[in-house]
Amino acid sequence: MLQYLQNMERSNRALLGLGFAVVLFFAVNIFSNTVFKSMQIDLTEDKLFTLSDGTKRVLAALDEPVDIRLFFSRALGERSPENARHHNRVRELLLQYAEIAQGKIRLTFENPEPFSSGEDRAVAFGLEGIPVNEAGDQGFFGLAATNSTDDQVVIPFFATERETFLEYDLTKMVQRLVNPTQKTVGLLSTMPISGGYVPEFGTTQRWPIVERIMEFFLIMPLPTDIREIPEDVDILMLVHPVGLKQHTLYAIDQYMLRGGKALAFVDPVAEAEAASSRKQGFRPRQSDFNRLLERWGVRLVPGKVAADLDSARRVNVRQGAQMKVADYVAWLSLTAPNFDAKDVVTGDMSLLNVASAGVLEPHAGQDIHVTPLVKSGPRSMKIEASKIRNGADVMALFRDFKPEAQDLIIAARVTGKPTSAFPDGPPQDKAALGPRAATAGRAAAHLAKASNPITAIVVADVDILHQRFWLEINETMGQRVMVPNANNGDFVVNALDFLTGSDALSGLRARGKSSRPFKMVQAIRKEAEQRFSDKEQELRDKLEGAQNRLNELMSREAEKTDTILRKEQKRALDESRSEIVAIRTELRDVQHELRKDIESLETWMKFFNIAAVPLLLGLATLALTIFSRARRRARVRATVLASDS
């Protein structure tokens, strides 16, 4: 009986302990969920889920309430779990915005069910609905924001393809409500960047980069033969200035000397120009702007293109009937090490794609400070622009590459007080200008030196603006979705923001990439290709020659009417076939050498990922077991010795 009671007591204690553990578990979870709700740890390399300082500055600048309505149909979430997950991400981010804004952001979450007042509001705001069932009911997933002066910004539909840019879209929306007055960008371009009809290029569409700029600025297209820059132009954007007349150069010169600000894109080989031209066999031209650039403290090195082995883009190259992937050293994918991390324009950039970019170098003789913003890597060299302009041989450029052990400036900011590129005054073409222009010339006195410091950002690439190098355009649920794959557009808007004196948005546009390249694998591959590319090309040429000889012998025999081959002809055919087999075997050996180091690295990585951790745990367990048994034996031995004594 006593034993039974003791067992019951132990059982009750066990049940009591189990109940206490369950209560403690829920208590700890409730306590941590309440106390640590606002605490988050972002362990991603690029801090993908941490609000940027730019967002916080925009929210801190709110001086009036902003009403934000998030519309999401539950029926859409039930049909599409991906949209439901994205909705949770948007909702959580908006709650963070409201918390940082300290009451200046008022949130409303609506479920616009069919034929409800919520659906009527969604339609009135211009949100886009998609069918969610066979009855044709519409599902909504969008946002509408308003301020006290009835300014309105709408995101018609949150496409999941833009999830990476969610913070960018939301903060841009708030910024537009905070500063509804936009700065004016005067766009002077010799390329059809603004769309419409251009004689040399025909009727073209507006480039997406212009649409991106128009989200933040007003754009004023300027004629390429303009004689005076309008006073209401806040920033002058120059794209591929080539063949500009003297009076246009003089207008730009005087605009800058009056304290103007400019963003200039120059290029030794503007490949986008050739792609846009209607002329057959049109060759891209070199920008002709050094007369002014040298006064601003930099110059575009004539006839040279920046090539970089480490940043070279992988492209498809046709070799005979085969397609091969090769490094194109003149097309560069520039990453964080290529940017000035401390500069507001480039500090948060992740990736810039440039094509046949030029080289900038400081020009002595001017009281100008030059700050490099974007540079190539240390394994770079200057190659002749003619090798690109006349049709690039990608494989030859790679084989002939010899690093010059120096980085090359691709983009730079210049500040200071330069002198005029027209020291003798305006160009003497009054007869051509007419009386009205002569009157304007008398009204605006000639400046021989800048009255106020100028600021200009010069980029030695025009192709950086073309959509093929930074943007993917997808059709999703009947709407056109632009998904950037590089920060080219961000860089342009960042530069314009800096030139207007606003840097609040510069940090949030350039979020980190979700994919991380295997840099060691890339380095091994590049080194192997450098070592074996010549041998591979030699064997391919031999193989092609042997195949041609075999085809020729077989065609000769096909023309003969007799079916019995002569011994010499049969021997020649056999020798040709044997030669082809031998060359193909040697070529496979070379290609295996190309992959050997990478395959070895992959083997070790698989070992560490699959077997290393279990082995370490097993060894640790074995060591712990041996150690425990040794301690137990030592205690038993000590007890026995103590009892014997």
C-alpha cells in the first residue's frame, strides 16, 4: 500500500510538472510576442528586410497626415497563395511605416467584396481587378494614398514580380505626397530617348528610363540646336552630345557658369544609337563634348573603351554552327566594389550594366574637384573603340586581353568654378541667329568664369540608359510590368536627386540582390578559360578542317557510279575519320581541363554540405561518450579505492 501511494505521488508530480511546462511554454510565447513584437533581426547580407535611412527621412518629413487604404480581396488570396503571402508582406511594411511616422500615416485595410461599397471605392480610385472565379467577380490588390490637399497616388496592383522593390514603390508614393512640386529636367539628346518622330530614327517609343525619371521630375525636351537654356530648367540632362552647333555648346557653357547643374552621358561607342537607327549599316558614333568637359575638369579619352575581365558579362557567341557562352570584356556588370560606397549617389548600388563604356580622366588646368563614382576593377585595360564599332569579335577580345593593373573611371562628379570654353565670347554667327537671338545675347552678359560653383555628374556610357541593359518587360494578368534586373534606372534618378539637393530617396532605391554569385567559381572559370581558350580554338579549327576534307572525299565518292572504293580512297576516308575522332578526343580533354577545378570544388562543397556536419556530430557524440565512460570508470575506481582503504 505504501509503495502504491508513493507511485501515485510520483505520477502526480510528473503530471503537475508537465502541466507547469505547458503553461510556461504558452506564457513565454505570449510574453515574447508582446514585448519583442517590434524587435527584428535581419540576417540577410544586403539587409533586404530593413527599412533604409532614406525611408525613415521621408517619413520624418511628414508634416501633415497621409491616409493610406490597402485593398485586398480575400477571394484573391484563397485562389492565389502567392498573392496572399505578398499581401502579408505589404501589410507588415505599412505597419512599420505607420509606427515610424508616429501617427502621421493613417492606415485602412479593406476587403472589397463583389457589389460592396469597398469594391466601389477600389474602382473609383482606379485600382485594377482580376477575375477570381467563373462568375467573373473581380479581386483587388492595390493601394490608394491621399493627403490633406487632395493629392492622390495609386498603386493599381501589387505585382509579385516587384516584391524586391516594394519599399521603393511605397516610399516613392509617400515622397510624392510630401513634395508634390517636382523639379524640371531639361533633356537634350541626339538619340530618340523621348520617343516620337525623329528624322534619323523614325517614329519611336519613349524609353522606359524617361518614364522612370517622370515619376519624380518634370521633363522638358530641348531641341539639339537650342540657343539658350530656359531659366526654369533645374537640371540639364545631356545624352550623347554629338554634332552640336557652336551656339548650342555656348548655351550649355553659359548655363553651367551661372551655377547650373548637369548630368551628362557621353560614349565612345553608343551601341543603342545603332540599334535605334533606320539606316542600314549605321555605325555608332563617338560623343563630341570634350571642349566643355575639359573646362569642367574631366575628359573622355578619345577612341578608347573600358574593358574589365572580372566584370565581363557572359554572352552567347556563335562559332560556326555552334553557340558558345563567353565573357564579353566590353560589356560590364559592375557590382559594389566598383562603386564609391561613401557617396550618396552610388553608396547603395548593387549592380550596374554598361556596354562599351568610355574612360574618363581628370583634366589639369581647372579649379575643379573630381570625385570618381564608378570605376572598373583592377584587371582592366583600354581597348580600341574601332574593335567594337566595326563589329566586335568577342572571343578575340577575350583572348587578346592583357590587364593593365589599373582601374578606369566610368562615372565621376565634378564641382568647382571653371572658366568658359568660349574665352572670346559668344560665337560670331549673329547673321544666322537673327535679331531676336542677338537681343537675347545682349540681355545675358557673357560669363568668362563661373559666378557660382557648378556641379556635374559625367557618365562615360549612353547604353546604360537603354532598357535592354537593365529592364525586363513582362505581361502579367493583362498588364505590362517592368521589372529591373539592374540599378541603372536607380543610378540615374539618384544622380538627379543629388543634383536637386535631395538625397532622401537615394538609399532606398538600390536594394540588395536576392541572388548571390559564386565568386570563387567565376574566378576559377575565368582563369581556366584564359589558359585553355587558345588550345581549344586551335583544335576547333583543326576539327573543322578535317570535317571539310571528309565531306569533300565523301562527295567525290557519291558522284561515282561504281560501288567499290579504291584502296587509296578508302584509306583516305578512314584516315580522315580517325583524325576527327582523335581531335574530338583531345578537344574533350581540353574541355575537361576547363571544368576540372570547378568540379573538384563542387565535390568538396557537396561533401561539406552533405557529409561534413553529420560526421562532425557523430565524432562529437563518440568523443562525448568515450569521455563520459572514462569519467564514470574513474569515479568507480575512486570509490573502490576509498572503500578498500
